[in-house]
Amino acid sequence: MAEQEITLEPSESRVVSFEATPHEARTYQVSVDGLTGSFMAMAPPFDPWVYDVNGDGYIDKAERAKAASDYFAGIITKEQVNQVFALPSPPTPPACATKAEKLKAVKDYFDGLITKEEVEAILSLPTCPE
């Protein structure tokens, strides 16, 4: 509890302020020499992007699962989980690659534009009909 002692002369007035740092969002009751009041500490605004833990700008399957788990655990609200689910999902990888796309991938790899893993992923796709 914060306490302050102020001495005033007769008919003197003075503004007194107190600073409080609430630790949770709720209503706090205050009392000063018999005068009572209250203040409400508000939670910070919800940012659904906190679930983008890998920072790729998408909410992937595991990140959506975490949001759903937090909802069922009572950590976030239905509205908040819906905000997370409304964020973009990662793009779906193509089901096949044309010969031209595979040749470009090899060229891009040798030019240092893509990694070995990326070229291997493209080359492993079935060849699309041209």
C-alpha cells in the first residue's frame, strides 16, 4: 500500500497524487482518509501476430494449434482466437513443377539465389504437363 502523509494549515489546500502499478486487469478500490474511489486497470490490446512465433508473416498449423489450445485453456477469448485464425496461412506448395521451372531452379541454385534444400524440393516434385 502506498502511503503519504501531508500536513496542511487551516484553509490550505494541496493536490496530492499517488502512482499505482497494477499487476492484473481488474477494478481496484482506493481509500484516502475515508474517501473511497476506484480505478480500472485495462489489459493491453490483443495482438494476434504474437502467435507468429517464427516471424514469417503467416500463421502456420502449429501456430494455429497453439492459439486453439490457449482458447480452450481460457487464456484467450473466442474473438481473439478468431482474429488469429483470420491471419494468412502459408502458401500451399505447388503439386508439380514444369521442366522450365526445374531448369530455372537449377540455374538459380548455381547463381546462388536459392539454397540446396530449395532446389532439391523443386526437383523432387512431379513434372507437370507443359
